[in-house]
Amino acid sequence: MGGETTRAARAEVLDVIAVEGGRLTGNADGRELDTGDLVGTTFLDGLFVYSIVDAVKDPLLPGVWRYRITWRAPDSRAWSAVCRNSRGSTGWAYALPGTDGPRFVCEDTAMAQCLAGAGRLSPQAAFDRCISG
């Protein structure tokens, strides 16, 4: 196991996962799940299985959440962190809407500073400004 994983994924697998209003939402067996309820769930995206390990409200952008996400190949049991906590990275990821489901962007020190200075921009405008560089 990669040293970052704090919890193992539970058995619940999401049928659908999306980003709405700065936070993840999903559907498992016909039940709608939102942010905190998604912690511990897994989903298949392309060639990998992902697990949502943790979720917290972002301190700088109201309504936006940050996530700790792990991944593994379908035939593997070892999970690895999508965003590693290091000198430049906080270990957290933002979920952004994508054409085939959410895309995860790792938060780094420069992005955190940019978001802190985004003032009264909407979350989408702040992301557009801070992620694109």
C-alpha cells in the first residue's frame, strides 16, 4: 500500500459520478450520494479504479470541496494516492467537471496562494484563473 492511504475502500461502487457546484455527487444502486457520503466509495474511470478517501470543505472557496483520491489498476490490490503530499503539493485534489466524468486537479502551494487571492470571484472563475496558471 502507498503510505498515503488512510482508509481502505468500502464495497460500494458508484454507478455515476459527477461534479455539481464545486462538489462531487454520485449514484450507487439508485441512491444519490453527496460529498461526505461518497467517502469510501469507488468508481471505474477509464482503465483505473478510484476511491474517495476523504473530503473536506475548502477554507477559501465557500461550497467547494477538496478530496483525497486513490487509484489502482483493476487487477491490483495496491492503492496509490492521486495527489502526493510533498513540499509543493498539499495532497488534496479539486474535482472539476469533465466530459467523461470528473477530472481531479492536485492542489499545490501556488494554487492555494492564487485561490486565497481570488477574492470575490465565483469558484469556477477562481479555478479558471488559478488552474490555467
